[in-house]
Amino acid sequence: MQQLTVGNPVKLAKLLSGRSRKRNINKPERLVWINSSGAAIPERQLIVTKPTHDANSDVARIIMFLLQQGQSGICFGNGRQAIKNLWATFKQEAVTQTNSGIESQVAIFYGSLTSERRMEIINSLQSGTVKCILSTSALEAGIDLPQLDFAIIRGWPGSLQAFRQRAGRAGRANSGLIVFIPIAQSPLDNYFAERPELLVSAESELVSFNANYPIDIAKHLMCAAVETGIPANKLKHYFGKSAPQIATALIEQGVLHKSRDKLWAKGFPHKDVNFRGGTGSSTIQLVDADTQEEIELLSAEIAYREVFPGAIYRTQNSDGCLVTYTSRSLLNGKAILQNTPETRLFTVAISHTHTSLKQNLSLPQQIPLVIPEVEGNVQTNSTDSKAIPAQAILELVWGEISQLVTGYQLLTRNYELTCLNRKCVNYKEHLSKCTACPVCGKRTRSAELTSVLNEVNFEQPYEIKFATPVLQISLNSPVECYLQHVVTATRQELLQSQQPIPPGYQQLWEYPANLLAIHSFGHQILAALPLTILASANDVNFLVEKRGANDYAGLFYDLAEGGSGTSEAIFRSLPQLAHAAAELARSCSCSSGCPKCLIQPGCPDGNKALLKQVGLLLCEAF
């Protein structure tokens, strides 16, 4: 266990090894924590830039400069699409700097590439043919690349643990350079950009997991039953107190059977053991329509969003060129992709999410909230003997999530001159013939500009279903009364000012107060997750559902089949998360909410009904 990337190595090692149980004090402890190394550590330099509103262009220029200095390295991005877009921007930057061809020295690396292609990229880096790899978390750990001179981290990766793993790719054999490029639209990027000392001095997050999580026990029990069989009298010894009950349920389901005092199973249940998220083991093979060769292998969940019929899909070939395909069909576990000429067009899936709550996983919790008394709002400190306390009601339940891809948007991406002054009306408008913005006078710069050309709806949607824990949050009547009072007072104040309604505040008239509060609160909690628990918005999602005429509930749900423990962790730590979320939201200079503090990519509700100050009312009440 490394203390650099794990905040509680001793506790975690004991938990993983089973030595957290009471041991015989007469026997020596064989588990030893080695917390220092005598090996020489090359010097590393960390540079943290100002948050950027045009990350791809800035990162492309930095990579270009370092390659021109004869350096080799790696650049991490948060997702496959992010690094593909970065490569396209780098190619355009090469043309701008009259250095065409240098893009062949930059390779894209992610997990769904074929194993042959992944090994080819690593070998090319070691031989010097490739000088820089653009990678997802796939190269964060597990592969030793001692020759790298630099590591660029494009955007906060979600935790100090991941940041330090990525930073550790550079400077292993010789001195190295680490460059962190914060994204201006991300609250956590801004948080660490303002506190760069935390990147090197703060303790890594504590790693915690529920060793008795029934879903995980069932999966491990099934694997052991297939491999060697499990002595029935050893169930508790190997798998804990709940194992007999779990085994009984598996026997009733017909997947586990007992014979000769042992428990046995068939098949290959190991494929269902996944601690990295995902909604199942189904995969889709991407096939070249002309050569019939396999291009990549995607999970069904990703394939439905990226290679639906009509989708434009890009990947890098062995020559270092980005190849463009159009999906012709997606049937029977295969997506047939037709090679097409390079284009500025791209597609984005239109998706919707539905939930179905099945059964309670724990007793509901009633969390007291501290809110001011208002007319019609009865608090616990009232003299009325029938006083109703202000509360948030938390229910951890087992639910079924249905994710539907119902169509897609066709968009175009252009790399041209524009104004990057966010306060200017020409911000990211097309100014291709201007060297300076005609409104604010600032120098124009090249940036990516996108626009929607068409929207297509499918006759039959593509659907992924998975079962997972869901945390439902609802508010009782005193809280709803308080929220409505604040919203009504704010409306009157804005109207009496006789000034234009500030951007975002028109939603006070468009949506009910409790909907605004719950939805904004959920987004603010997602933004604060990595500050409190070892999780990120990639592990869990949040949506709001209507329960009655004017009654809404917020739902956090794990994005992994069977659960990842994140919703359960929010259930246990919501007051602490609310405090962290409030601090994060208050630190943002915007008034109504922005991509830095409120907007969440992939929001099932389309980022509607969000207002920062209304969400803060709930955060501050915990």
C-alpha cells in the first residue's frame, strides 16, 4: 500500500487481508507497513496553470512546445471523447504552426482498443516513433514507462489519488515535468488551482468499502463455488456472518447447489465481478464494413451512446491518423462501421433515464434541518405541542435504472478565431476575419466552436437496464414552506427593483421552489463528492422525480450494476457533504450558478431547474 495514493494504507491492508479481526496476541504480527524507501527519487517540477476556458487549444500548444524541445511524455484526459477531440485540436494546431505531420508522433490510448493496438502504441513509445500518448485513466497505473519526461493532466481527475498516479508517470528515471491544466468550467479544477499546495501536501483520500456488501459477497461466493467448491461449514469463516443467508438466496435462484457438503456453481461468474463501474458485461464488437476486421470492443452501455445507426465515430489507426467512421447498423452484438472521409461533423446521443424503486435496504433516516422560522412554518423550538420539525428524509432503496438512447444530434465543430472574453457578447461567436473583437477590443484567439445542425429520433430506443442502490431524498412540509417563502420574497424583491431580471433568476417563476432546491442541492453534492469521500460524479448520478401535484424527490443512484457503494456513502455522510458543497458553491463568483459550481455534464434532467442560491439554502440547513 502506498501512502501517497491511499490515505489509510494500514487499515486498508488489514481489511483486504482479513487481519482486521481480533488476532492472537501471542503470535507475531506478520503484516508490516513499509512507509519509506531508500531508492533515489528524481526531481519533479509541478506547474499549475490558470483555469482555462479553451483547454484543448492550450494543451495542444503545450504538447507542441514540449515535442519541439525533444521531450516525450503523456497527457491524461477524462474520457475517450476528450482525448479524441484533443488529438483533432493538436492536428489543427500543427497546421496553424506549419508543422504538419508532427501529429503522427502523438497516439491515442484507451481501454477499448484491441490488445494488439495497445501493445503497438507502448512499443512505439519505447522505440521513439511515438513521442506523446493521449490517454484516459487506462495508463494511470500498471505499466512502467520510465522514459517519460512530462505528464500533462488535463482537468481534475476526481481525486488526489488519481492525480498523483498520473503525475507519477513522469520523472521516474530522470527529472520530470508535471503540468496541471485546470478546466475553468469545473468547480474542483478551480478549487485546486487556487490551492495548488494541496496537490503535493494534502493527505490522499481514505479508501473505504463495505466488506460485507451483499452483492459483492454473492459474486465472490459464486466464483469460489465454480473454482473449488465451498465447504458448507466454512461459509461464515470465508465470507462473513451474512454468507449463509446469501447462499440460501442463490440456491433458491437456482445458480448455486449443494452436493457432498459443498456448494457448487457452473459457468464463468468472474466476468460479473467489476469494481470499476459499468452496467453489465454485454459487449458490442465494432467491425469495419470493408475489411470485416474488428476495430474495437465496447460495452453495450457505451456503444448505445456512441455507435448507434448514423453515429460518427473516430479512432486512430496504426499510422497515427484519426479515422472517421459512420455507423450503418447496431444489431446482434455488432456495430458495422463504414469508413468515411474526414469531416467536422460529430454526433451526440439524446438520452433519458427512468427509475423504479423496489425495496428498502435500510430504515429511513430523518435528518433535522436548521432553517429560520417563517409564517406557516412550525419549528421544534415553537411552543406549539404539535410542532413539526424541519427534516430531510433519506431512504436507501434497491432500484432498477432504465437508460434510454432515443435519438441524436448532428453537430459541427470548427476551429477558428473568436473572442474568449466571457463578459463580451461576442464570446465564442464566429469572428474568423477579425484580429480583434469589434465589441470589447480584445485580441481574438483560435478555439473550438460548435453548433447543432439536425436532431434525429429513433423509432425504437436503445435501452440499458441495471439494478443498483438508490438514495431518495425528500423534504417535509416545514422545509417546503420555508423554501417557498424565500422564493416568493426574492421574486418580489426583483420586481420592486425595476431592474432586468438577472440571468438564471427567471427560473424562480418557471419551476416550483422545492424542485429548484432539490435539483440544485443534488448537483452541488455531486460537485463536492471528491472532497469528502473517494468517489466522483462518474460513480453516481442524480435526478429529480415528481411524486405528486407539487411533490418532488431527489434520487442519487450508483452507475454500476449491483452498486459501487457511492449512494450508500452519501447516505452515511450527507451532512458533511452538504457543508463541503456549500463552501464550494460560495467560493464561486457567479450569482445564479455556472459550469464551475452547478452545471453537471450528463444530467438526466438536462440541467434545467437549477439555481445556485436556492440549492445553497438546503446545503446550509444541514
